[in-house]
Amino acid sequence: MEVRLLGQVEVDHDGRRLEPGRRRERCLLGLLLVQPGVVMSTDRLIDLLWDGEAPPSARATLHTAMSRLRSRLCPAGTAEAVTFRTVQGGYVAHVERHVVDVLRFRDLVHEAKQATEPQPRADLLRRALSLWRGPFLADVATPRLRERIGGELDELRMTAVEDLIAAELAGSRHREIIGELTRVTAEYPRNERLVGQLMLALYRSGRQFEALATYQRLRTLLADEIGLDPGPELRRLHTAILRNDAALNQPSTPATMIRQETPPVPRQLPPVVADFTGRQCTVERLEAILTGPATQLRVVSVSGPAGVGKSSLAWYAAHRLRPAFPDGQVYVDLRGTWSEAVGPFTALKRLLRAVGVQDAAQGDSVEERSAQFRDAVADKSMLVAIDDAVSAAHVRALLPGSASCAVIITSRHWLTGLEGAVHLALRTFEPEESLSLLVRIVGPPRADTEREALAEITELCGHLPLAIRIAGARLAARPHWRAALLAERLRDELVRLDELATDGLEVRASLGLSYRALPEPARRLLRLLSLLDAPDVPAWAGAAMLDAAPRDAEGLLESLADACLLDILPGADGEARYGMHDLVRLFAREKAAEEEGEQIGRLALRRAFGAWLSMAEDASARLPGSTVASIRGQATRWRSPAPRPSATNPVAWFVREHVALAASIHQAAGLGMADLAWELAASAQAYYELGGLHDDAQRTHQAALRATRRAGDRLGEAVMLRNLADLWTSRRGAEPQDKLDAAEAALDIFREIGEKRGLADALYLCADVHRSCGRHKQALALATEALSISTSVNYELGECHALAQQAFVVREQGRDAVAREMAERYLVLARKMAFRRDEGMALALLGLIHLELGEPASGKAHLERALAVARETGDRVQETYALARLGQVYVTLDRAVARHMLGVALDRSRTDGLAYGEALALSGIGELELANDRPQHAVASLRRAIQLLGELRFPFLRARALSTLGKAYAHCGETAAAAAAWATAYELFRQVDNETAAGRVAALLSALPRSTGCD
């Protein structure tokens, strides 16, 4: 029997070809036979066969594949040659070594190493190499699986090629192998041993010029790619050829060196960039770790996204540390993000050469070479620099074992499996570091004249060092360019990545290396996530984009974070959020356009928006109070089966998500997804009102309104108009007519389409405008109709608001006993329906009414309960209003408390843009100043309050403030001003039909003495 794995998987028995099965069975055969006698766990086999992306059915599928493999091979009479046993937790294969080509290859290479003569060694190596018909498991393994399982085989094959050439050179067959060497070095142009062998063969064949030219080609290639010269052995060979060293013609001369008794101290660190900038704290920490007292090997892993400057930082620090490691600094680039990554076997070859262990003396396996390297540096104080590692397994075999050594590793991945390592995460520059780097590149003169444009460039580069370096290089190479010109080009997201490229440096290419190293499911999630405008997202949004289970999405998100393509942003409640750098987003959007297509992208976005909508509705339903009816449209919700975080703490959920929600609303509106845009905006309306986020609310609702009008969505248009009317508050610059126009437009549409709850809301909102403008008859009529409609459709929230509106009107008319009865009905209904926000508003209204009725203790108690409800529910707006009203009460009880409350209310009103709250607080401060016998200060506060209320058209409140202002003027002796204030108050009280209050003001006017003026 013969099993061939070096190429396509083939099985022959007694001269006939056997079919081991389908791709998975053939791959399973290769995985088990490449390591006979070693138990392969079920989990390990599943991970390999499905490349880390196993479905739930993988375990059962593996058992089925194993059964099929046995049934196909054993009946054919092969049981004696190959057997498979099930052991606890996995499977193990037993096979005679001559049966499997991989094992024969290993044995022949080992036998060749023991041969003492060149020709037998060459013959054995040619036999070994002839077994290779193509890549390991060529027809069944993915490139990633081939690297994971067969990477060492590829490296051993390369070593066999090198050893074969060395044997042929030792046998004086230099002329015969030049052609073969030329082909091999063309395939592997960076292999220094092969290049050295070709140089030696050419030199011995009398072709010295070509030998030197071969060296120069390699030198140029390495300088262009990594900025390094060839290794010391090849440099010595080059020098020997230049000198026509006679030793080169001796067949025993190694191909890549003229042997020296004592190898030189290696100094292999790459050069430091001349304009290294910033990172001072990180450099100091790195140096402290690598040079501090240690009882074990010191290892630092520097991780970060593409272009963040990991290698620049590492080599800058390493050069500063050279005096601390007098036995040398060795360097190896693992090229982990490239398709031709350097595996541990080859990396150890380079490290062993650097410390003086010749190729011929190096072991045949990773384990042997790793032990040789640890032995070679055991008593040395040496720094090992490892660049571009892809995983902990990639570097583990390269680590010294001695505490006298230290290791610095760079990677685009979190090497969390690297035991004992200190992990440093490198992020993008701070703005000042970005600008400092750009100025160093373009020169100080430009910084003096174009600083603002340079700062904008760093912002558009996302403060990514590579992008800044590219932008700086382009400006430095074009002194006639203005920095503003490059900034203008970079503003266009469609061409920004095109602009960030120059002379071998390119952001797109750098990101592409990280992208290609990902498994396809992770790449797809990155593509889809990039389509979102939200700056960061929770895991369930990723699940919605994929239409997958949250656990699956979380695993992919973590893998993207491990690859430094996403940033993990811890949430306040422990729920992780994932953010994407702007340039990564642009790159991934390009890939999405190429690989997903517009329709797939739109469907993914609809699912994500639907997930936010579903979560927001759950959270909104649990908020302490809503101001309008929840009206739903036809947008599709995406519901996750996982626990819903919005259900446990709805306010915290909105705090966490409101930026992403706003971005989603604007994006949905811009993409013509009007149904999702308006429903998302409506779902957040209660939170906006509760948190006083009126500017955010206005922007999102206006965007959604425009989308509904473009789409002809009448229900959505009405809801947005109603919400905009409701969100109109006593903000500075807000006009009552704006609220009335929106409410009346919504009212007309709701009547047209027959939406009763929306109609009741619109009627109430129209009534509120008329009341605030002093048109109390219209207000009462509209509120009465709203109450009737609400009652007819069992809309309790509408009943609450209609009752409240009636109570406000009657109170302003001076009918306090009737107002109290209505307010008490309002409070009973609010408590019955658990409308906490309305409960607080009803308590505040009752408090004001009790004060009017001459019951200050009861009024104070109601207002204190209103304040407590606002604080319990997180209602910032109503809390501010309650503080202002209580402050007015405390003017006659405790002036220090009054000053504190009114000051807090004033500050919060100004911070939140609440002109109504500011007017309430200033009115209270005016009363306080008057009580403190500071009438001139009272005048200033009251005049500002009246000005604010005048802008908002509140005749009742203006009349009350004018009454107090008249008293302040009277205390100053300014009788004319007092008379004018009271006369206006009198007219305003009569406008709202409050004859009682008008009579009190008239009495003040009649008792007014002649003016004497203030001191």
C-alpha cells in the first residue's frame, strides 16, 4: 500500500487506485497520517477541518467521516498497513513508515544528514525531493490549513534543497547545478543560503562578475523591502569573491561563508526612522520592562493596527537598549501578514546563523532547532527582536530560555496565548503628536503659515502615523502645494485612500495585509460593519448585520479586535462596544462594494436598523413616562433570541446607544429607508424628552420627516410632525407658531388616515400652544375634544394630558378650586396607569394650585414629591422646573436654601437651553432679592425673566413676573416704572380671564405714591 500526501491525496493498493472519500475524508486521512502514533483530539481535528469556523454539527460530521474512511480503506485489505483507533477524546493512526510519502521524505532527509560523502548524500536528498508532486494536501487543504499543518514540511523541503546544492558543490558539480540554482533562487529570491550557493557556483565556474551581480540583486531587494543588508555570512562570502580568496575553490568550503573561529557579535536591528515622534511614556515603560531585574525571560509584545507605528516604536526602543545587551541584538521578520509568512523552522535557521550555528549543524525539526537556539544564547545578554508575528504559536519556539535575554515582538494581533509576556497596545496618535510628526516631515516654515490646514490633515488621516507620514511625504515632495489643497482632497472619502499613497507606502495595501489574513466570515463582518455610520456598535448589531446568533457574532468581533481592526470600547455596564478607525472603515467599504454588492449591503443595514428599533422600543416602553402615543409602522424588526440589555436599565441603554441611534436615523433617512428612519426617531422620542436632548431630537426628527415626505409615507409624516410639536419646548429661539404649525399639520393627517390616538395628541399639543399664547377659549375647546377622543378609544395617556391641559387653563383663569379637582383627577389616572412622568407633573401642578389657595405647607409637600419623582425617573427637565418652583416657595421659608435651589435651576436651564426654566429661576431670584431688600438686583433678574417669557408668549407667567417687578420698582421709588409694570400685568391677567389677579394688581396701582427715585 502507498499513501501520497505530498501533492494531491492518493492511495494505491496492489496496483490499483483507492478512493478515500470526499474532500473532508481525504483531509482527515492526511491529518492523521502526517503524525502517526500521536493522538489528535476531536476538538483539534474539528478546528483544523473547518478552519476555526465549525458548525454545531461538526462533531457528528467528524464521526461520520471517520467511519467512512475506515470502511473505504479496511475492506480493501489495507488494515495491516494502516489502522485507525478511537481513543478517549480523539483518534490516532498507526502506519508503517514506508507507506506514507511524508514519512519516507523525513526518513530520507535524516538518512542524508548522516551520510559522510557528498554523492550518497545528494542521491538520498534527490530521492526525498522527488516525492513532492505539489503542495502538501494540494487538493483538500486551504492555504491556512496547509500553513498550520504543513508549514514545517515546506521548510524542511527548502532545507533539503539547500543541502542538496551544498552536497553537489562539495562534489565539485558547480557547473552542472547553475541552471537548477538559477531557477530556485528566482523562486526564492530572499533565501540567503541559496543565493550564496549560486554565487559560489558561478565563481567556481569562472563567472566572478555574475556572482557579484547576484549579491547586488539580493542587497537591493532587501534594502527596498526592509531596509537591511544581507547577513554577515553572505557579506563575508561577497568580500572573499572580491578578493579572489583561494579558499573558495576548495570543495569543502561552505557556500555562504568563510568560516571564522569566533562569530562576530550580531547587530541586526533595523534602522530607526529619523523623525520618530511621540510615544515617550510607552518607550519608557518598554525600556523599564526589558531592562529591569528579572528571574525569567522578559518578553514584551507590542500590538496594534496596521500603520500605527509598532515596528518604529520597537526598533527605536531596541536601539536605545543596545548597551544593556552587549552580546548582541538579533532580528527576524516573520512576515506574518504576508502570504509567504516565515515559519518557526526557517526563522530559527536565521537566528541560529546569527549566533554562529552553521546550517549543516542545525536540527531537522522545530523542536531541535529551538533547543539549539536556547543553548546558544543561554549564557548571553542578548535582545531578540521579532517583527510581524501572527500568533503566540508563531513565536513560542523562537524564545530564549535565559533571564539574561529579552524579547520584543510586534504583531497586528493580540498574542494573548504568550505566557509571561507583557502586552502593550499601541493606539493612534494624540492630536498634538500627529501634528508634531507632520511638522517634522514638512518643515517648521509650513507649520507657521499653514498650521490649521496641517491639523485638518492629521484629523482626516485619523491620527494614524502611517497615513500622516504619507501625507507629509507628499507635501514635502511638492513644496508648491498648499497644505489646504491636500486637505481638500482628503475630505473626499471616495478618494481618500487613493491620496494616502506614495513611493511604496500605501495605507490601503497595509490594511489589505491584515484583511487577507482573516478568515472569510470575519472579513465579511468587517465589510458589513463598515457600512454603518454609527461610530461604535454592540455585539448584537454585528449579529443583525450577519443575521446570525449573537454568540457567533461575538466570536468574529473578538477575532477582528484581536487583529486590531476593531477597537474594544468597554461599556458602562460591562457590555463591550466595537469601534472602527475611519481609514479601516473606508477600506472595508471598498471591499464591501467589490464583494457584497449594494443589495446585500442594504439588507444588512435594514437588519441592523431593525435591531436598534426593536431594542429602542423595548427600552422606551420601560421609561418612566411617555408624552405621546406609541404608533408603529411597517418597518421590519430584527429580534435577537439573546437577553435584551434594553429591558433591564432602559435609561442606561439609551445613554449608551443614543449616538448610534442618531447616526442610524440619519443614515436610514439618507438611504431612502423612511419606514425605519421615522420609527427609529419615534422610538427615541421619550428618551430625548426625558433627558432634555432637544437639539438631537430636532435634528433626527427633521431628517426622518424629510424622508417620509419623499417616500409619501403619510403615517410617518404625521408622527414626526406630532413629535416635533411635542419636542418644541421653552428653548431660546423657539417660536410657538412653529409648534402650532407642526401640530396642526399632524392633526390634519391623523384625521385623514383615522389614527385616533395621534389625533388626540395633536389636539392636546394645539391646545398647549393656544394656552401659552393666552387664547384660553380655543385651548379649552381643543383639550375637551382631545379628552373625548381619548376616552372613546381607551387612550389613558391622552386622557391624562387633556385633563392636565384643562387644569392649567382653569388655574391661569384663577379658578383654583376647579383646577384642583381636575389636577387631582389627573394625578389619580397617572398613578393608576403608572405614568410616572405624568404623576410628577400632576404633583407639581397641585403644588402650584395649593400655593394659590393659601396652603403653603401642602403646596411645598406636593412640589417636593414632584421633585422626588423627577429624580427617580431621571427626568432632567421636570427636575429643573421643580427646583425652580420649590426655590420660590423657600423664599419665605429659608432664603439660603432658596438661593441654592434657584441657582442650580438657573445653571441647568442655561446648560440645557431651557428658556422656560431660566425664566422660572430668574423670577424666583427676583423674589429672593426683593425679600433681601435688594430691589435693584430684583429688577435686573425680573426684567430678564419677562424678556424670556415674552419671547415664549406666556401671558399668565409674564403677568405674575410683572407684578413682582412692579413691587421692586416701587421699593426703588420708581413709581412710573412700577405703574407701567402693573398696568401691563393688569391687561395680561384680563387677557387670560383671571379677574381676581387683575383686581389685586389694580389695587396696587391705585395705592401707588408719587415717584421719588432710587438712591
